[in-house]
Amino acid sequence: MDSARADMLAARHRLATQGWIARDAETFRHLPPPPLDAWLGDDAAAASTAATGTAATGTAATGTAVTDCEASPLAGAGWTLHPVGSRHLGGVDARWLDATDAAQRAELFAGVPLPTGTDAAPFAWAHRALCRHGLRVRIGGASGTQAAGDERVWLQLRRLPRTAVEAPLLVLDVADGVQCVLIEVHERDAASCSHAITQNLQVHVQLGRGTALQHVRLVSPGERDQWAHGVQVRVGERASYRQALIASGSGYHLQHTALDLAAREASAQTGGVLFAADAALEQQLRVSHQAAATRSTVEALVLADGSARTVVNAFTGIAAGATQAEVRQRLTGIPTGGRPKIALRPHLEIHHDQVQAAHGATWGALPEDALFYALQRGLSEAQARALVVDGLAHAALERALGDASLLDTLGLPERLAREVTRHLERGAHAAVAGAQAGQTPARTHTEGARHG
């Protein structure tokens, strides 16, 4: 047996002995994930066999599940790499690797840590058991040199689903001193892909000393899809990581980000705008401060409508040696209509006295004064609501990236406006359809911090 298959079987054995995410798992108690078989492809294979009376054309064992929407072979394991306009793309080395080949799997997973004992670790083990393809990108260092002056490396990665059940991997290594902008896009064409997609994506980012990465993630699954994205970032000394996320709900959608600030003066900032209408969406954020003078800010804006189930779990831990650490958490939930469930859970665990830390969670209707002033400008109520929501979302993304001009450069205002319009229009149509049934206030839940 080759080492690649042995690694996959070892991951399956780990799941068989340790089990899937327990029903009483603290992190997942508001929105439990689908069972393990769904993420290993076993459910898809069984369904196909039952429907056709014959064996599926592929299973988790072979890595080729039944599909009618496989990406082009030119897409390289489902990923395509693009420049951003005419901007710099030098110093980028990208390798599309086959995780069923022993040598290529070793290269793909090199330096990727084994899953830890967190509640979300079973997703990472399921990923190792199913992963068949991946992309490894190196920016700067041995892969090339960055352009002179302050010019940043601009890179866009787009991914199309390849199979009905998949576990793609992206590993990004950024060399010391490199300044980089990465746009990561996950979308699908519903017109050419009829069935639901189950996707367990893992992203591992390693930032060198003095590196700065501005990471934009745009994630739009289909209505029936089950997606779980895990982003693990290790931030080097005096390095900076900034993430801006725009995500929409689906049958099940988890965005899990873990930030490791293990080097002095490392910093991280995230800002997420989450849209869910009659769908499920959870964002989990875990930040670990292990070194002195580290800084982190976590912000999330949840817009929920209809029967949506939305959760934001934010946990920041400050270790005993992390003197002069600075921590901020800001979670906001706004029910835009219907009876959505919104759970906002900020947590702090502090093991050092010389730190600055603040956290909070707020929820409620759109600000009445802002709506009033918008209406005074001659806008309709729908236009006023869209203007206010768009302004709140735009501000959150601008704070996350720390660069107002960057949003315009990447075309984010236009995309955000489309998402806001789509979300509010869907809610308005549902409200008209259910006007005769009556409404009750949205259910919202928040929890305070834990202090260690």
C-alpha cells in the first residue's frame, strides 16, 4: 500500500475511533453539521445506487463521485489562477497536485499540521480522508522576487466544484517581506450544475516575517449545497493578515477561521458580511495570542431573513506570555424580515494581566435615524433600507482591509450592492407571501465572555 492511500485510511480510522462532532459539542450546539457520511461521499454513493440500481460511477474510495458539472480539465484540480487587471503577478509559483500520488501528496501536505483537538477538527480529518486534489502556491522567496518599491502582488483564485462530494485543498506560502492581495472566489453556475454539492475545503496560509496579506473571500454556494470551509493562518513576526469575507447561506454553510499569532508583533483583522435568507450559515473565528505585542480584531455583520439560522462564534485566547496583546471583538446581527434565528457568541479567555481586550454583541432592527434621513432624500422605503444595509456592510469590509481604495479596485462595492439587493428582495417577496400568516419577532441569542 502506498503512503498516500495509507494516509487516507489512517484519517478514516481516526474518525471511526474518535467519532464525528458530538451533538453536545459547545461550538456547534446552535447549528449541528450534517453527519460524517455526507462529507466522505458515502451518502452520495448510496443515493446514486438506490436511484439507479447500479453502483455509482465513483465513490469516496476512488475520489470520482457521480457528477454532471465537473470543471474543465484545464481548471487544474478545480482551481484557476488569474491576475487582477494588469497588476503585478510576478514571483508566484503555483502547482496543481494529485493527492492520490504519494510524492505529490507529500509535497501538497508538507508543513500542514495535523488537526488539533478543537470541535472543528473532525472536518479536517474528513478532509484528509477524501482529499484527491490540491493547489500549492508560493509567493516570493524561492519562487521569484517581488516587484521593486511598494508594489503588491495581486492574485485571484477561482474555484469551480469538480464532483458532488469533494475535499479541495489550498496551501499558500508567502515569503518574508512580501505584500500581497489575494481574492479567493467560490461560486457555481446553477444553470449548468443541477445537483447539490458537498464541499469540505481546507485553506492553510503561512505568512513570513514582515509579510502583509489582504485576503478577500467571496463564497456563494447553491441553495441546497453543504459547504464547510476551514481557513488556518499562521502569522509570522511583524506580519499582518487581513481578511474580508462576503458569504451567503445554503442548506448548510460553515466558515471556520483559525488565526495563530505565535510571533511577536503579529497582527490579524477579519471582517465578515453574512447573508442568509431561509438558509443556514455559521461563522467560527478562533484567534490564539501566543506572543507579546500581538493584535487582533474580529468583526461580523449578520443579515438574516425568513427562517434563516445564523451563528457567529468568536473565541480569542491570550496566553500567559502574550504581554501587551490587544484584542477586539464586534458582532452585529440584524433581522431584515421574517423570523430568523441569530446567535452571537463572543468569547475571551485571558491568562495575562497586561493586555487590552474588549468584546461585544449587538442586534436589532436597522437604525431608525439612518432610515429617516434616507427617506428624506426622496428614496422609497426599499431603497432606503438597501442604502443603509449597504453602508453598514461596506464599512465593515473597509475596516477589515484597512484600505478604502482597495474595495473599489477589486469591485467589491458593486458585488456588495448586488448581494444586498438580492437579499432584501428575497425577503420582501417572502414577506408578501406570508403576510396572512402573521409574524413574530426574530429570535436572537448572545453570550458573554469567558475569562481564564
